[in-house]
Amino acid sequence: MKGFLITFEGIDFCGKSVQIEQLVNKLQAKQVKFSLLREPGGTIISEKIREALLTKEKEDMNPVTEYLLFSAARAQVTNKNILHALDKGEVVICDRYFDSSTAYQGYGRGIDLEIINKINFFATNGIKPDLTFLIDIDLKEMEKRKQLAAGELDRMEDQAADFFKKVRQGYLLIANNEPERFRVIDGKKSVDSISKEIWQEINNKIKL
Ligand code: TYD
């Protein structure tokens, strides 16, 4: 692979989207060629799976169904978009990738981590991000931001605080196990200072 894969992770309301926007502006200003994708989503089929995953229905979703759907969406976006872009030598930015499944479905829902690791590998053809930003906020901060959020919460955002507590702890463990790949960012810092930190870290790793 000639390209460079950057992923963003964190619990809901951590501020990922704003940071991705900031990064995109900087890459555009520098005329760097990049692809931006989101998970679940990024292709016609993955966006359909996203709808099934995030819409609240009158029926509970089984955790295994949930995990396999996230993985199915990931296999599609990986094979349709990510692999090609990396092959062409592009910078690829992904708003969530397989670490979301390890944190949410593995640590959050309690699905066996060995199975998760195998299926994550299978769904991504073994691709690993070159750099992953974990934007970390605590549960109190998440609840505060949730209250301020406009509009209805989706099925995942509407999970109990206890679930997000496990997801956050899971993320911190995953990051701790792979310090080479992960950068843990304090999500309570200002948008501008986080954005500068992210830009610095990327520039430490690749020549843009
Ligand atoms: P989204 O609206 O994209 O949230 P965010 O802006 O926080 O990324 O919804 C994605 C939701 O799906 C989010 O709650 C995280 C969850 N998710 C998983 O549980 N497992 C996964 O593998 C992925 C990719 C996302």
C-alpha cells in the first residue's frame, strides 16, 4: 500500500466530526489529494446498512446482528473505496473504522474479542490504519453535550450511560495496546488546539 490511512475514533459527541472538518480544510488549503469516508457508510450499499443500524425500530437489534452489519458495511467500503485510494497513494481519512467495532460491540456489547479481531481482519482484508486519533471525553462531558444536541438521538446515541462507559474504557485499552498507531487526544481542549495537535501528529508521520 502506498497511501496513508488516518482514522478518527471516540465515543458519541467526542467532537470527531468538527476535527475531521478542520483537517479537510487544511488538506484542501495545501492541495493534498485525499478521500474522506465515514463508517458505517461511504458507499450506496454501506449507507443502506447504516440506515438499518441507526434507525430505531419496534424490535431490538441482536448484538451479533449489529456487529455483522457494521462489519458488512466495512467490507463494502474497504473493497469499493479504501483499497483503491490507498493503492493510488492517496491519504484516506475514515470517520471510524474497525476500532469502533472493537470498542462498541466488543467492549460495549460484550462480544468475544477474539471473534471480533478475526472478523475485523476478514472485513478489512487485513488493512490497518497508519494513524488513529482517539478523541477522548469522559461520560459527564458526553452527557452534557448530549443534552445540548439538537434533533432526535439515533439508535446508538440513545444507549444507556453504562454502555458508553464500557465503550470509553475499551477505547482507552485498545489505544494503550497500540501506542505506535494511536494518539489519544483530550477532547475537552479547544477545537483549535486539538486541530493543531492533530495536524502536527500527521506531519510528524508523513510529508504532505
Ligand atoms: P454516527 O452518526 O456516524 O456517529 P458519530 O458521528 O459519533 O460517528 O453513527 C455511528 C454510530 O455507530 C456511533 O454511535 C458509533 C456506532 N458504531 C458502532 O457501534 N460500531 C461500529 O463498528 C461503527 C463503525 C460505529
